[in-house]
Amino acid sequence: MKERIVNRRTSWYVINVKARRQQNESHYVDAFEAIATSDPLVEVGRVSNRYMSIKSLSKSEILTNAGCPTWMQLTVVAYTIIDENAFYNRRSKEDITMEWDSDIVANKKETDLIVIPAVHKVVMKHNSDITLNYVVEYLEGALNSIESEGFDVTTVKDQETIDKIRSAKKLISMKANISYSNPGHGNTFNGLFDQKMQASNLISAEITLQGSTDHPLSRETDGMVDAILNISEQNGTVEAIVQNGESHLSQEKIITSEHPFIMRLSQIIGSVCTTLYNELKTRYSNH
């Protein structure tokens, strides 16, 4: 039977979820099922009393070769928990205590997260009602609540932004906060560097490389800078000072965390979830 194809443009953020141990497909499925069951309440953002939790979980009936669902869909909600002792009458200028049902919350927002366990990725719509930063905070808090220090959650960064660091006339300095990948980068220096980080049992590595305008950092292929930039795309962040011309006035600060990757699709083939599964498998099955 021919699959239905709809020409519809959609845009998605991509989030990398990395287990620090047991980096296999079933572990990711078990982890998301566990947070759906326990439904931890996770405080997010800088606004007091803003929390997120799970509304529902559904799974594909189609299984991968590992016997896992091809996709899982989490519906998550963000809301404000009301403090019954924090009411105020602005007209009478009096503090008021209300009798409030603690299960009733305010300012609810809702969005769907599509989990692709085979490539340990979560995607959410670019125009979601809940911000990307809130979702990253929620996933990290929820997953680590069921397995302490078990997961890293980071946005996938825009490759063009990373390439701007690579291709600038001069790389003056670079600060990185990175962790090892899942499953790695092969037998190159990138791969060996990645493996050494994992073998050291670190949670994250903070690395500062300092050059100058007269002696900028080397960006040889498969060298130190290249390895850090490659790993940071999915497993960290980089702040770099680059110089695009001869003058120091052409220097620019690039912060990769400000440039998350936006995956743009032009068609839906079959269902949205199946389309996302196929797209992410194509993009990330070797990462």
C-alpha cells in the first residue's frame, strides 16, 4: 500500500539525550516509560513556582530490530503552582489568604515531544507553546530523578554556526563545555578523544584554548579544535572569539548555545511520527 504524502512544511528542534551508562535503545525506552509512570514534578525557568510534568505517553506499535517502539510521544505541560498565601487585593491594598485546591494550577501550556529511542533524540515543534530551554530543563530533571546522574540532555547545535568557527580567518580563543558522545566518532583523533573522556568517568569537561591575533589557534582536520567542535554539536556548547578580516575590529563572539539546530521538513510521509523517525534515523544512526 502506497504511503500518503502531504506537502507540508514543518520545523523542529532536536534534543540529544545521552545515557552515561547502558547506552542502548531499550535503556532509553525504559527511562521514558519510568518518568511517565512516576511523573516527577520538575521546576523550570527563572520564574518562581513554574513547573512541568507529563500529561500522557503513547508509543508506536511498530518495533525496531531491537524490539523497541520506533517512536514514543510525550505530551508535557508547564504551569504555575498557586501559592494560597500570596494573593493581594490591589484596590484595598490588603494581603489575602485563599482556600485553594493545590491540584489546580494556572497559566498552563502544553506541547508534544516525539522520542526516537534508536538515535536517543527528542524533537519538538519550533513554534511550541513551551520554550526549548524549559523542555531541556524538564527532561534533564525528570530523567535524572529516576536514575541519579544518569543522563545528559543538550540541544543539537546549528552546524552552520559551528562551521563559522571553523572557517573564520582566525580563531582567537575557544571555551567549551562538552561530554562524551553516544556511541562515538570512530577511530580518528576525534574518536580517541571522545573515548578517553568516557574512560575518565567524567560528567563534563570544561576546556579553554587561548590563542592571539598574531598566533591564532590551529584548526587542522582531526585536531584538538576539530574534535571539540564535532563533539559539541550534540554534546556540549562552545564560546569562540573569531576574526573574519585583517583588523581586530572584525572580531566576533560566537556562542553555539544561542543557535540550536532547526530541522526543516517539506513533506509528511505517512504520519508525522513515522516521518520524524525516518528522518532522524537517516541523520543520526551513525552518531
